[in-house]
Amino acid sequence: MRRAPVPFLRLLAFGGLLTFSAAAAPGARAETPRAETQNNVQPILVKITEDQMRVAGVETQPVESESGMGELVVPGVVAVPPQQLRIVATPAAGLVETLLVAVDEDVKQGAPIATLKSSELVEAQRAFLHAVSDANLAAEKLRRDEQLFKEHIIAERRLIVTRAEATQARSALEERRQILSLAGMTDQEIEALQRDRKLASSLVVRAPIAGTILQRHGTTGERVQASAPLVTIARLDPIWINLQVPLGRAAALDNVDRVHLPSAGIDGRLIRIGRTVDAATQSVTAVAEFRPGRSVLRPGQAVQAILRVAGGGVTQWRVSSDALVNFKNHNWVFVRTPEGFVATPVTLLSETPQYASVQGALKAGERVATRGLLTLLAELAEAER
């Protein structure tokens, strides 16, 4: 007489040792071309009697043929694309006189963000004006020596030295101009300084891009060093959502046609599929891009996305989500046969809380187990001993 179903503790004991045989079990059916995605794992026969099924509470539901698109529901977090994020820092050390923007405020490119009082700025302007004077003096000396050389009054060597001095003076002036530009002064302000020779102790920090203020780092009245962050600005259109897809469902990502966001009522597209797996959650990160328009999507917001998965013209089947078992990085269903069940490898295309779309060696009308799967796994482990 066959033994009673192996209890759950025995299932745990065999879970780490179970290795599926590469040979097909008696009564196993021919594989479909998609079986290659299951690393050529073959179906395996699990013998179980009607009495054992009744005691274990095994229930079955029929397999249905389907075509078109399926769905895969996954969680995600809204994130700002890195190329659309800017941290505005203080260009020079000084005192934060005013902060002109608030969190969640929209700003235009070039709009004032803060004003600073900076002694470093005054010193940089003084050095610039000194370089302007040196460059003017060198240019005048070069003009005079060129005239003297034409009149054969001075030697050519003196003219060459004068030209080199003029070139160095122009380079020093350009260097000082770039320092003022890095300090936050515009070209118009630099030209006004050169023309009027009037030093300014205040500096206006402006937005480098148009976007939304996500965070304020500085405070009014704070004395800060150069490159200290003041605010974070982000452009929120388009925006990304980092989706967490279970490793067992990752095979369906290659067939995703579009991504739907029910909370915002918008569709996006999948732009990137991660190559690594999170060790804690055993999930793959996929990135979807959306153009929210008037819909509000806030960075850091947790959302739920629906991946629309295309069938790709290959026959696929719909089974209950409860029928799927993930073991040894493969998806399986238990197909009812006169001898018991056949553990059949399948490729998951999409999944909802009620149904899953799969590809594999199935037939319409066949029944797969949806309850009592722990017992079937335990019997499979026992058969492999």
C-alpha cells in the first residue's frame, strides 16, 4: 500500500536536495518550442491515488487557450531620471542672505533662487579688474613695440618678448573671467564690472534648469562654504517608475508592450530591464518611462503598475494563478493524468491575482491542480529519492 502524503516538514527536508531528472517520465508529452526557456527541464510523473487526493484536498481547474495580451501586476516607486536632476550649490563661500524659493515650487530656467554675501566674490572681482589693467597695458606695449619695430628702432627679439607678455596677460584675464563665471556672475554682469569697475558684494544664485524644487538644503542666515548645496531641482516630465518584478516573472518582461498606471490613468513604456537580482527580495528592477502631463506623480511615491504582455503570436494558455509553483528557478503546473499528475514546466508570460498566462506543453481542457500543491511537491520529492 502506498504511504500517506508526505507532510509539510518532510517537504522542507527535501526542498534543498530535490533535483529534477533530465529524462522524461512515463506518459510525459512532447515539449513545445518554448520549453527551451525552462532550460530543457522535462515533465515528471507524480503518482497519487484518488484517496490521497481527497485527504490532501487537491482540487483542479481546466486549462484555457488564449491569445492577445496578458497582464502582470507589480509594485513600483516613482523616481526622477538622473539626467533631469540638479543640485544647486553655492558658487562661493559666504552668508545666505535670502532663499527665494519654497519646496514644491515651480521655477523657470535662470530664475533667482538665493542671494549671497561673499567676500570671496569681492576678491575675485578685484583680481579680475587687476587682470584687465595688465591686459590693457600689455596690449598697449605691444602696439608701441610693433610700431618701433617697423621703424627699425628696436630689435625683433624685443618684439617677440612683448608679444609673449601680451598673450600671457590675455590668458590671465580669461582665467579671471572664468572664475567670475563659476562664481555665478552672468556675462552681462562681468561686462558691467569691466566697464564701470564697481565691485559688488552680493551674488544671485539662479536656477540652471526649469523644474520643481524638491528640497531646500540651506537656510537664511547660514554661513556656507563654496559648493555647499542650497536646493534640489528636478524636471518631472518625463518621469520614471522603478518596478520590482519577481525573478520567476522576469521572463515576461521581454514581451511587454506597454505599462499602465491605474492610479494616474496613463500609459508608459518599458525602457530598461535590470541585469542583477536583489538578494533580499529576489526581484529584478525594470524601469518604465511616463509622461504624466497634468497627472501628479511625486518622487518617492509607491504605485502599482500593470504590464501589458503581448503573446508574440505563440500559443499560450490561461490557468489559475494558484496553479503556478516556482521551484529551482522554474515555473511548474501539475497536470491531471489517470496515474496522478505530471509536473510540467511552463514559461510565465503575465499574471493577475486570479489568472496567469503561460506557455508550455499543455492542451486546452486539461486540468491542473490549484489546491493541495504542497502535498504534490512532497510526493514529487519522495519519488525523486
